[in-house]
Amino acid sequence: MFSTRFLRRTVPTVLSRRAYASTVKTGLSPQQIQIVKATIPALEKHGVEITTLFYKNILDKHPELKNIFNTAHQATGEQPAALAHAVWAYATNIEQPEALATAVSRIGHKHASLGVTADQYSIVGEHLLSAIKQVLGDAVTPPVVDAWTAAYQQLADIFIAFEGNLYREAIETPGGWKGWRKFTISEKVNEGDEIISFHLTPIDKGQLPAYKPGQFVSVRCYVPELGVYQPRQYSLSDVPNRKYFQISVKKEFASGERPAGRISNVLHESLPTGSELEISMPFGDFVLDVNSTTPVVLISGGVGLTPMISMLKSVTNSSKSRRVMFIHAVRNGRVHAMRQTLAKIMADNPQVSRAIFYEEAAANDKPGVDYDYIGRADIAKIKDEVVLPDADYYICGPSPFMKAQSQKLQALGVPLDRIHMEVFGSPS
């Protein structure tokens, strides 16, 4: 598990850091804490080697877990690298449980959407400790094993409790469920050359739960050539309705050493209207504060647009006075998804303004209609429209894009606690 980067900024979290710290009671002795801290240099040096071996061993011994782990991220090394960072970050913060609140919330929501169960943590712990011993050899003495066994159990208990609460909340939500629910693709809507919106209707015709703008679902497909199910997580790209969920999926093409997106291509090419999918309950803590009345600035790159459309619709549906600045960066008009949706929202809501950046406008792309600026997103060009009193800033897109926008905002004087981000690597 622990399949996302460990320290990633998002607000609001489920627990404040102070409240979270009060719930964590360390079971480690002072000596064990010092032993864990002493292993940090080894984790920095050998972390990816350890986690690569861990994934190989655990999937060889428990092939059923291939239904949970992203095989594409295994092949590219992204998942071992992310887990290595997670283990290192936990060791680094072993005396500061309050620093884990954001990470636990983010990862816990991901785990809940995949249906991770409490018993699977013991399997992970067994193979992680085994991999540490295999890689570090004689340096892993019995006291080191004892310290890391205690440290892992402490972390596992934190996640098990957190995810247990999420599962209970899901079941108690009207229309909610735990695990997987069967849906059918009731409609496929082209959103430009690369993105299709999928309307997903529950086969049981039962009630659908409300969800928060910015949340996601896991979609699970059976992949015959792999012989396993593969889950992918996609943001809900519309506001809740009683009939269907909407996700908007970018078709991922092969690029360099990166293979084409297996599931995105299956969804685009192999599953026509009427096909069945399995869907998780909506989860995620990168959500809009719908109770606030202060301005909102939504900044997206590429398919990172999808949760922003949900946020934008939520704001305009609930308030005709709350100011919104919508900033989007995309290559050109051929791949600019949901243009008509944005245009209609703006026509109906004068409190919404926009800045659309096309990296390279096509011949038929119209300035002032389709886009506003040529080149990559540069919020310094529109700083008077972006730096608003008491505004909250939500950023979603590829990691380099997000990092650049966050740095630019801070350079313009935006406080860090007003910047909320979600890394939106393209699911494959």
C-alpha cells in the first residue's frame, strides 16, 4: 500500500494536525525510535531497491494483490519510488506524528477507494520487513527488526483506523456503499481529441450518494491479457445528480519509454455504451470549501481540468456572488475539453472570469473566444485578476505544472496556506 507520495499539500485535511497528533499514541520505546532514525541514511540510499524487491516478492506470493496495484506504475518504477519516499518520510517524522496528518488523509482516501482491508496490512508488513533484511543484510540486527516491526505496526494501526472511519461514513451515506458496485456506461461524450466523458449509471438503479467537488472514484476493469482487474482513479467531473456519475478520461498515448495507458485506451476504444464497470464510492480530500464566500481561483493544466469543472459548477450553483477566476492551460483547441461547458457557465454567471492559455494555437483557434493567451500558463501576466483578497487557490495538473504555479503564487505574495493542490498524473 502507501502508493502515493507521502508528503503532499492539500487543504482541508480530515483532521487538524493538533487533533490528529492527539489521536496518535506511539508504541515505540525511545531506543526503538533512535534505531528507526538511525536507518534513515540506509533508506535514502537503498529505498528504491528495497521497495522494488518488496513489490516483486509480495506479488509473487500474493498474486491476488495485482488486482489492487497499478501494473503500469510497477513497470515504470513510479510505485516503488513512491513507496520508498513514504517509508523514508515516516522514519523522518517518527517523533512528529502531527506531520503525518496530510499524508494519512491523502493516502487513506486512495486506499479506501481501492477497498484495502485491515488484514492486508500484515501481508505488506511481512514482505516490507523481509525486503529490508534482504537488501541491508547483516546491518539488520534483531533490535533493528524489532524497532521496524513496532514502527510499521504503529503506522498500519493509524491507517486501519482512518480507513475504517471512511468505510463507516461511506455505508452511512444515503446511497453509499463499501467495495465495488456495478455500473453501466450509459453515454460517452467526446470532449475534444483526447478526452471522453463517461456517464456511469448504477445497474441496480439504486440511489447515488452526494459527493464533494474535487472527489474521485476508482474504476475497475478486467484486463484479459494480464488476467487481473486493474483499478484507476478518476475525478468526478460534474456536480452530483440522481442519475449517473461523470468521469472524463484522457486517452494516454505511448511516449518514449512510457507505454500507452492500458485502462484509458480500454475505456476509449474497447468499452462501448452499455458496457459494465465496477466503481468505488467517491473519496478524496482535495475538495472545495463550499461554505466559504471568499473568492476562488481554479488553476488547471490538461486533464487536471476535470475536478475544477466540478468545483466551478458547485460554486455557481450555490452562489451568484462568489467571485471565481478560472485559469486553464492546454496545448490547443483540439484538445481543449469542456469549452462549451465553461462558456455556458460564464454566460450565466458574470462573477466568473477566465484566462485560457494555449501553448500553440491552431489556425482555427480564435483569440478571445477559444483562448486568451499564447504560451504556457503565466499567472504573472494576470496578477491583478489572480491575487484577490482572502482568495483560496486550487491547483490540479501534472506535478511540474503544479509546482510552477504554486511558486509563482507565493512569489506574488499568496500565503502558502491558501494554496491547495492535487497532483494529477495521468492515470494509465
